[in-house]
Amino acid sequence: MFVDEAVIEVFAGKGGDGCVSFRREKYVSKGGPDGGDGGDGGDVVLLADENVNTLLDFRGVHHWYAENGRQGEGGNRHGPNGAHKIIKLPAGTLVYNDVTGELMRDLAPGDEVVIAAGGRGGLGNDRFKTSTNQTPQKATPGGAGEHFKLRLELRLIADVGLVGLPNAGKSTLLSAVTRARPKVADYPFTTLTPQLGIAEIDPARRLVFADIPGLIEGAADGHGLGHEFLRHIERTRVLVHLLDVAPPDESSPAENYLAIRAELAAHSADLAEKPELIALNKLDVLPDEEARQDAIASLRTELQVGHDTPVLGLSGATLAGTRELLEALWTMTKRGEERPAWKPS
């Protein structure tokens, strides 16, 4: 199960109280104060862990506590500090203050941040001795730890986002170029949750792919499965707009492209400007190479794109064209040769 939102409360530890104590030994009169300080409360720490890819653990556990510091003791013994509470989250998690709406953290891979600081330990009476007050009866209590109600929102971090209508072949392509094994079937919305996979071009070059659930017309307004996942696409560097060469509803690839482009633009102007590559998929259903080249040329003509706009033909089922796709995406994501997304006139 993929879970991409959760609300939790975090409680940093309270600091331990300072101690009021006086030295008492045989044959030693007026030994003086020897109350130790209290220990500091534990912090709540957020760790972006590469082995965690969902917020599922937080759906059933809503309260997370760091340990309190212990009280100081006589003999100037410092109370032990409270243990920190480390919460492992997926990279790409946005951490909001659920009360104020403030974005507190945006966790990048490997980040380790204190989200709630533990209270400071109180001072023992040994801290308050002076030449005029040699028997202080004063100690201070430990400070309170911070407490926050947090809203966690996971946005996938990937180099390449696969977008398109349901049944465009995104899951098949993901399984063809990576080791991911998403569910594949011949009905709409096979993909119900975002899927990640790593494509290895060669030992030194890898691309992280995100298969986003199929978008439909009206997705930006909350229709279909696409609305809650549109935000994941914002974290990708390049989009692969996958089109079915022969859509089952007898629409044209160009019509489907324009429909999804409109949904991306309705969701976010920045998303509409994201670099993209257009890929015409399922070319294996066409009878020969001439028909495949004609289909690509026809799509270019209908979209009125120039030769500088990448339009590739491929087949996720037979792997035809997938190597060329990976090389083109590597160039776009890693070598700074990104091309602006095409916008219809």
C-alpha cells in the first residue's frame, strides 16, 4: 500500500529537574551544596531514509515521544539526558505545521533535522552557591520540550515522470526499462499508486522513473485518480508524455496529448513549463516500419512541432526504442540540455 499523507504529533522530552542536596560526610561539617543538574530532554529528529518509501507507518501511530531527561542527584551527579526519538521518513516528504500551515521542512535524501527540541535540564543548587549564600535551597525545574502537530505530505523525487492517459502503457514501459514490477492489465487505472523504478543505462548512469497514475480530463478539478498525484509530477525533472498509437476509444494520440497538457497547465503553470519528451507507444501493433514512421510524422504534423522537439517512437512490450529513450532522457536530465516544453499556439 502506498500512503502519501499523514498527520502526527511529536513531543520532545522534558528536561530533568535540578537537585537540592548538601554534602554529608562523617567528620565534615557544612559540606556545602552538591545538587547536580537535570539531564536535557531528548529531541525529535526526522531522518530521510532511502529505505523508506511510504508514510504507511504513520497512519496507525499518531503520537511520537522523545525521552524525558532524568533529575540531577546529590554528589553533583548530572541527570542522564533523554534519548532522542528518530523518525524515519521517505526523502521528498514535506513537513507542515498542521496548526499554522507553515512549511517547516522539505526533506532531501540523507537529511537529518531536529523538528522538536528537548527541554534543557534544570540547575542544581550547587550552581547557586555564593560567598554570601553558602547553603542555597534553590534549584530550577527542567524546561518543557517542544510539541508540534505535523502534517506529512510525500512527494516523489524522480528524474523522469511518466504521464499519460490510463492504458497508455506507462506501467509496461516502467517494467521494461527498470526492475520495478507494477501491476499491468488491460483496463483503466491499473496503476492506483505512484511506482518508482531505477533504469540503469550503464554502470555509471542511472535514472529514477516515477509512474504516475493515469490522468483523465478534469483531473486538476479532482476527477479520476490523477488529482492527488499531480503534485508528485512537480518533483520530477523531465516528463515523458506517453501516447497510445491506437487508443481504444478511437481518439487520436494528438487529441490525448492536448487533453493531458491542459490538465497539467490547470494544476500548475510551472508544471506546464517542465521539460518533456513525447513518446508514441505500442508501435508493435502497426504492421511495418513504414507505418510506424508515418505515425510519428503524423503526430508531429498534428501537433505542429518542429524537429527540435523530441518525439520518439517505441514499444514497451517489445523494448523497441527504449534504449534511444533512455539516452535522450539522460541528455535532458544530466547534461543541462533541457528543452522547454512545447506549448500549443
